[in-house]
Amino acid sequence: MSTTLADVLAAAATLPVADQLALIDHLLEGIDETESLPELSEAWKTEIARRSAEYDAGGVTTVSWQEIRERWRATRNADG
């Protein structure tokens, strides 16, 4: 029997938060930084530069991770 990404994600979702965070750390440490990562498109590079400049100029208000997570959960719960 082959394990799929969906199986792994479902299993990871059942872990306590501390274990989920440890899993994230473990996965990030396992990424070989010498391996070539997919190249960003010019459109994404332009958008990143635009957003960075806007942030650096003080033209945006940031939102905490907690607020983003709460909004996402509210949206997800509203969808049923």
C-alpha cells in the first residue's frame, strides 16, 4: 500500500500542535538548499518587489498570524 500526500496530511492534522510544529521544522531542515528550487516567474518577481517597496515605504498595515488564522477558520467554518 502506497502512502499519499493526502494520507500524510490527514495524519499530521491529528498531531498535537507542538508535534505539528516539530514536523514542520523537520521538513524544512530536510530541504536540500543546494538543490535547484523552481524559478519564480517574472510576474511574481515584479509583484514581490512591488509589495516589498510598498511595505518599506510604510504604505501597508500588517496583520498578525493569529488574525489571519482566525479569518481563515471563520471562512472555513462558514463554508460548512
